[in-house]
Amino acid sequence: MAHLFLVKDIAFQAGLSTATVDRVLNGRPGVRRQTEMRVKAAIAELEKQQPGAMGSGRTLAIDIVMETPQRFSDAVRAAFEAEMATFLPGIFRCRFHFAEVMKPAELVQLLDRIRLRGTHGIVLKAPDVAEVAAAVARADAAGIPVVTLVTDLPNSARIAYAGADNRAAGETAAYLIGEFLGAGGGKVLVTLSSGRFRGEEEREIGFRRVIRARYPEIGITEISEGHGTDTATGTLAAAALAADPAINAVYSIGGGNRAVLAAFDAAKRPVRVFVAHDLDADNRALLAARRIGFVLHHDLKTDARSAFRAIMSRATALPRAVTPSLSSVEIVTPYNMPAAD
């Protein structure tokens, strides 16, 4: 397997021992196919990051851990890879750990494994549960800074949050839907991937507050625990539509938008207004096709930059910690959609 990297660097990127990587690289027997694929993926990631690694400064290796649908993890990966080269000579090398669904015990096990192996920092999108907060505390006690991404763990030992003001985003969604539906009212299907994520909860709180205060003629039906995956979210949406003929709008907090729209199509029900989050590939296509009306977007590159700066401030022992500012929320329509990177 041809490569230009030290075995220890490939091992770090793959999360394997140097002995295992050596067996893979030299084609020795007794190696599982899955292990071989991890080594190949690690080499591919190092090749992507190689241009930034040509600087003469210190290299900071960080781990990005996320429970999220692949369409969003793809967007996050692209944002972090784009921002890495802007931090010369303080070079970052990223290792990504993504899963669409992860049990808290699995997530904690992963965080503890990263802590024991060693890292300069962790960027974390995870549910706000006690087990995860305890794992963050163990990382912090070991001198490893943790930055939360897009959804916060405010009662943990994380050093910073990088992301948007989720409550304001929910309030913005309520304003768009309320003004669009007008005095005729209706009912909004609010979709969450899971009630365990603080960011989604904050969006829902903001949404409900403005609907209750300004648009009392509009009702709300909520579905949750579809984890942003199409199959589970679509099933939940179909059941909600069958139970309530008044639903005529959608505020998608947790994703799975193609499946939600398919449920409306199957029920032969119109969607008067659909507000979603994040300009991932799915939402770009749906927005361009006029299947959804608005996307509330914040720049993930700004979030990546904030996370890098916070970790760098701890790693370089700056006298004053860097506190990231919240990234701004933009209302994107089919007419002002920015070009894809």
C-alpha cells in the first residue's frame, strides 16, 4: 500500500496500533478487511491534509467526534478541512469520528479511548447527558480541551461552544412560518432528531415561544427520535400526518427532509411553508427544486475557525482564553443560495 507518511502518523489517524498498521501496509496475513479499510481511509485523510502540514510550526492533532446524519457530517468535514490551511504555522491535523446513531455508552467509550491515546483537543457534537458530561470532565482533567460544536453541553467542563444561537434560530423559524401562514393559521410539524441534543431543544424552545406569543392561531405537532435518518423520520412523519389532518407546515430541526416531504406526497397533502436548517447537499437540492422554502444557515467554516482558535489558545497557553463568538444565522432562499464550496 503506497504512502508518504510515517507509520505512527497513520496509526494515529486510524486509531490503531503501529504494529497493526505495519501488518496492513506490508500485506501480512491475519488482518481484517475492516482494519485494512481504516488504514486506507487514514492515508486518504492525511493526503488531503498534507498541503497544510508543510508549514514549519507545531502540529496540533485534534479529534472531531459527532453523532449526526452523514449529510451533515460531510458538510462539517469539508468545513474543517477547508479551514485547516488558514492556521499556519499553528498546523491542525484532524481525525474524524462520525456515526449517525451512537448510544451514550459507545460515545463515552470513544471519548475515553481518545483521552487515553492522547490528543491536543476534541471537538464534540453529542447529546447533553450526564455520562457524556462526565467523559468531558475526564478529558479536561487530563489537560485535553473540549469544544462543543453546534449543540452545547453548558453544564460540562467544555472550554467553549462553537456554533449559532440556536434559540434565536428557532425564533426566526417561527417568524417566517407565522408570517407566511398569516391569520388563516394551521399546524406546524416540528421534527427533532432527538430530544437529547441541547441545540435542538433550544431551537424548539425559541420556536414555541414566538408562536405562542405572536401567532396563537398556529398549532404545533412534534416528532422526535428519528435521529435525522430518512427511514425513521419518514415513518414518524407519516404517522403524524395520518393522526392530524390540520398539519400544513414544517419546521425541520433535525433533518430527514426528503423523507418528510415524501410522507406529505404519499398522503397527498400540501406543505404551505417548510423551514429547514443547514445548507447540506440534500437541502441545496430541495431548495433549488422549490420543495422547501427557507433554510436557516450558519457558516460551518466560522464554527471550525472558532473551535481551532479555542483549542490553540489552550495548547499554546495564551494568557487569556479565546471565547468564540456565535456564528450568525442567515435566511437562505432559492434566490440567494451561495455557491457550494
